Amino acid sequence: MLVITRREGEEVIIGDPASPLGVVRVAVIKGDRVRLAFEFPREVAVHRREVAEQIVADEEAPSVAGKIRPASEG
């Protein structure tokens, strides 16, 4: 894991500097909160960790339709 220090307004370039995949900027630091700005092409998915974990869990969970059984005749 790369750990760097940035001040408000400073950026991190992701990918090749000549043709970057995206940019992450420290937008605002207020108390113990840091607001980041992400500039990536629309086709690049960017998610918070908890959202990404939920997406993976939803993809791994069996569909509800797979659990439904027809009512038995009788």
C-alpha cells in the first residue's frame, strides 16, 4: 500500500502521467474529515469500500428466483 501526504488542493495522478487514468484531489479538510474529488472517465467505476463490498455480496448471493419452489399439487 502506498501512503502519501497531500495538503488541501493537492492532487495524485493515477496511471501514466502523460496520459493519466484519473486524478484524485484533496478538496477540503475540515476537522477530522477529508473530502476527496475524483476525476475519472465515466467507464471507470469508483466506489466507497462499503458500497464495493455490497456489490460483490449481491453478485455472489443466489437469486431469489432460485429459491422459489412451485406449490405442491394435492
